[in-house]
Amino acid sequence: MSDTPIVDSSFTAVINAPIEKIDLPGWCFSLAEKEYQGCSPAHIAAGFTTTPDGRRMSINVEIIGGSLMVQHYVETLGRKDHLVLESVSDVFTPSGRTTMHILWEMSVRAIDDQRCEFTNHVRSTATDEFRIFLDRQGIPLDVARAQRQPMSIAHNQNETPLFAASIERAALRN
């Protein structure tokens, strides 16, 4: 697995609920498909399952920059205020299929007793398969990175406040 960064973006939004009511893993692993779709026009489908060794997994399907992505997010840290998910995601482009490693990290911190700040941090790195995919097409990694960054950053920026609103609704229901 390569550790060459492709995109690293982080955005924040306010959640109008006390931090004690927030449960990021609870929200993520019970997120209804319609709720997921409401968090971005690029979101197609969502579900959840477990890995063969029993770890929780969120399956997300979305289109970013014209590429269909199927993400298999495995929980690596699951605290109510901090959730880290890792995926070797399938990426379907007009030029063929490849993979990309994605680390999705969500966290909340109290602002006061009634509000918190939600951070949505997404990092993607090139897998060996992705590098080979680019090499076969004669595309330098820097060019691929420059093309991918604006679309991925805009996607994260747009979905962050909508994720925060969804987490807020879940917190206030509980």
C-alpha cells in the first residue's frame, strides 16, 4: 500500500446539541439510506455490515468528479466523540476500475453545554493499484492529484454541514 497523498481535506460545522447526546458510531452504523442521500447530491446508497472478523463496516456509494466510488469503511476507532474509518475503495472511472485508500475521520468537541463543533476530515492516498492504473495511461500522479483535489475538497465541504445536521437530528431524537 502506498502512502502517497492524493487529497487531504477537513471542514467543520456546528451541531446544536450537547456533546453528551452525540454518538458518531451510533449515527454512522444506523444511517438510513435516504438520510445518507440527503447529505449530498453525489450520495447514491449506504448500508452497513461487518467484516469477517466482526468489525463494523459502513458501505457508501457515491460519485465524485464523474467516478463512481464504492467505499468499504471499516471502523478503526469508535468513540462517541471520535470515529475513524478506513477503506480501500473501488473507483470506477471512464478509463476503468482501480482502488484508492481513504481514511475518514469524524470528531466532535464541545463549544458550550448546548453546542459542539463537528469536524469531517477525509484523506485519500494512492494504492499500488492506483499507481499502476495511472502508469498504464501515462498519467503522472501529480496530474491525477491536481484533477482530483478540487472535486473531492468541494464534495467534503458541501457534505460536512449536512452530515452535522443529520448527526444533530439523531442526537436530539435520543
